[in-house]
Amino acid sequence: MRIPTTATLFASFTATLAMQVMGQAVPPTPLQFVVADVHVSTKADRDLSNVMRSTQMEMRNVTMLTLIQRAYATGDSSLVDAEKVVGGPRWLELNNYVVVARTPTATTKVQDIPPMLKTLLTERFGLVVHEEERPIPTYVLLLGKGKHKLKASDGSDTRCSMQGPAADRRFVQHLGCHGYTISSFAEIVRSLGDGVVTGRVQDKT
């Protein structure tokens, strides 16, 4: 594994306000939900969910960090990496919320949801964001020398197991997975948490 030194970072830090000046073009109206209800999760909202039905979007039992990750996702990613969100109060990762919102039409595109969430977070919570480049620790999965020894899977047996550490090797643990792609394996490794892996894990095989 090697550790690259640069990555894009999002920090809850400052805001830039745009003002309309005579003779200049009027800035486009930001995308927004028709109506939205945001409240703290209750015991009835114990299940984590992210559902889109016709004109209604529901996100239940999610932290503010998760909402920010969803709002600033780009490309094919559904969530921006949590390591790229820094700053802000501690409750961003502690308090859980329910968001039920109605989109303008049933044909609203999936890629329009993040900018709508941005508008919602700005209006309801006063969220301001500053983007900058900053190094963050990242582990990269690479092919070693020679041919790999992985065996193809037919997908019928999908499982992962963790073993160790052995008595004579205190800090060594073994993770074995079957039926996963290498990209999925990278996500599984990162999901083990900071107690095992500190930083992002990328598949570069």
C-alpha cells in the first residue's frame, strides 16, 4: 500500500455572498424542494432509510454529516467521503434527523437531489462551506509483482470474516472475503472503522 498526499477537502468554514448588480445577469435560482420537513429522529424512526417515491424523498435516522455527504456528492457517488468533511460542531455526527421533502415533479433527476439538499441545509441550518485542497491519508490497493492469485467467483457465496490477532502476533488481523469485487472489498476495509483503518481506501488494481 502507498499513501498519496493530496485530495479535495470540504470544510464548514466560510461563505461567499453574491449580490445582484445593475447591468449584470441575474444568478440562476438554486434548485430547491417544493416543501420539506426536517426534525430530530424519534424512537419510531430507528431504521435508517433513504427512499425516493415519485415526488417524495425520505431520509430517516441520518446524521447531519450524512446529509452534507449527500448534498456534496458528485458524479456516480451517492455520498462524498466522510474524511473530506471537516470542521463544524460535534453534533454533526451525533444527532439523527428525518428529512421528508417533495420534489417539483415526478421526473426530477437523481442528480438534482444534491443541489436541492444544499439549498435546504443552507436555509434551515445556515450551513456554509469552503472548498480547498488539503492532504489526507489514503491507502491504495495495488497489484504486486507477478500474477495475482485471486480466484474468480460465481457470486453464489458472498461473505466476509475477520480472524485474529494471534497470540504471538498481537496487532495482525486477517480479513477474508468471498464473492466481492476489489472495489467492494476496498469499501469493506474502510468500513471497519478508524480503530482498524485510518483513512480512505482506493482500488487502483
